[in-house]
Amino acid sequence: MDKVVFQTLRCEGGKQIGIATLNVEKALNALDLDMVRLLANQFKTWQLQDEIAFVVLDGSGDKAFCAGGDVRAITQAAMASPGEIAPEAQTFFTEEYQLDYLIHELGKPVMVWGDGIVMGGGLGLMAGASHRVVTQTSRIAMPEVSIGLYPDVGGSYFLNRMPGKTGLFLGLTGYNMNAADALYAGLADVAIDRDNKEPLWDALAEVYWQEDARSNSELLSSVLARFADAMLQSGSRLQANQGLINELMAGPLKDIHQRLSQLETDQSWLARARDIYLAGSPLSWKLIEAQMQLGSELSLADYFRTELGWSVNCCVHGDFCEGVRALLLDKDKNPHWRFASLDDVTDEALSKLTTSPWDTQSHPLRTL
């Protein structure tokens, strides 16, 4: 069975739509290295083919677009190479970020059907698309704090561009966004009822696509707008509680930690966000704070270059392996973090995570 299925849809006027479908339904379409390479190679091919008007990225089944990356394999490789960067970990993160960057910079419209679970590496695929569709079942999150990582795959870029303190809140708490939340946070462009997927595909096939990307982008936006569901676009909890989120996330991390530790609430969404934060890695808390201090002025390539260093460092010097062990391998849900509390995290430990293992000339992503 192919892990990614590639098809082309012939449209009126002779142009085609390239459709890539993640096809590991049992694993919630989580990305492994083979899938990353298949997608990158096909996207580069479609990028050069004049007959391809735009590209669609979809997931098989009705549960998930993509639940993330194959962190089990990365962890097992890292555990087998204690104290050094495992080649498998460096290769996966490097090629995953290259794919995410390619989607951002493809030069043709890219539409993602973000139905069901969209987390971690799945959000990395979706964030770079020009036309991001969410549905009534979309559940979008960056829950890396729970596995001793941080919101990578371009999170440094898109979290720093969200309203108020929303980006920091999402990073620290792994909050699950619905369609309206994703629209508000700038991670989606249109909400469509999932039952309208086939009629949408039919409508896309009837369009006379043009020769230039800008015209095709406008045509695609126009078709999607016809299917937009006003009910799904309203009711963002993030928007309704922006003031509260800004208050909770104000000031240095020690103040945020104190507020969340003492937070009492009967709102289930906020209680869950608090609990996910408190169960997370203290080292990840500090790394996420540092991530949000990168700001919004770097180039997209520089965000990915920064993240690659941080991610491989998390495998060697951070809590990533222990977090994945506790949550996904042994599943005891009892991680033994390197530091028991926020106050215990040292500047030296954080520096080991944020110092690049490479100079500019040797960086694996130097050509982005």
C-alpha cells in the first residue's frame, strides 16, 4: 500500500490539479521519512509542470489529516546514540523542514483539506499552504510540550504572528483549536462542511484554470468562498477569551507559571490547557518562552534553520526522548523530566538547546 497516493484531476480547459493524499489511516497519517521524501519529490515535479494549476494535500480516512511526525523512530534512533546527534534524527528534521519550506515557497497555490486531527508535523504541512480549509471536525494543536519538545515545523514563524499572546498560550498549553479558532489565529483561510468535500472537488474540476499562479489563486479562493460555512466560522474560544489569555500569559515565564499553577476554573477547555501545561517539561517551557522571543522579523528560512538546531539538540540534551518514551513507547504517562520544576532549569541547560551545532557554512539548511 502506498503511504502517499498521488493523482491528477483533469479540469475544464485542460489544466490539472495535483492531489497528494497521505495514506496511513491507522497511524492517523503521521509522517515518516518515506512520506516526506515522496511528497517533496512529487511537489517539485508538479512545481515545474505547466499543466498543474495547483496542488491539493489531503489525508485518508475521516479521523485525521495528519497527526504529526513519526517521533517514535526519531526517539529510538536518538536513544541508540546517547550524547550525540543521531543521523536519523538530523535527517528526518532536515527533510521535514525542507518540505514545509517548499510548501510555503512552491509558487503555485497549495490547498490543504485540514479535516480531523491536524497536529505537530501535520500543522507544519498545513501552515505553509496558500489555501487552508478546516471543517467541523478539525482539531488543530501543537502539543509538543507534552513530549519535551516545542512547536517546531515553522511554529516560530506562525506562532509569533498570532493575535496578542495567543501563540505563547498555544505553545505552552497544547490547546486544541476548532475551525473558528484556526481562522482567528491565522492558521486557516476558510471553514467548509466536510459533507461538501465531493461537491467542492466537482466545482474545482469545472474551473478554467489560467497560466499564472496569481489568477489561479484568486479563482481557487472564489470557489472556496462559495462553500464557506458561516456557522463554522463563528464561535472562536480563543477570540472570545483573548483578554483572559493575554492576562494569563503576561510577563516573564515565572509569573505565567504561578498564574497557571494557581488557576481555578470551571471552564473545561481552560482546565485542560492548564493541566497539559503543568504536566509538560519545564525545559520545554523555557524553550517555548525563548521561541516566542524570536519575534516576527526573521526570514522564513532563518526560522527553520533555528528550529533544526533546537530540535536535534532536544534529542541529545533535552527531554524529547523521555517524553516520547512516557507518552508513546512505554505509555506509562510518567515522564521523568530532567528538571523537576521551573526554578530548577539552568541557563546552561537552555543554552545547550538553543546553541546551533553548526556554523553558517555547514548548516544542513544553508541553501534554503
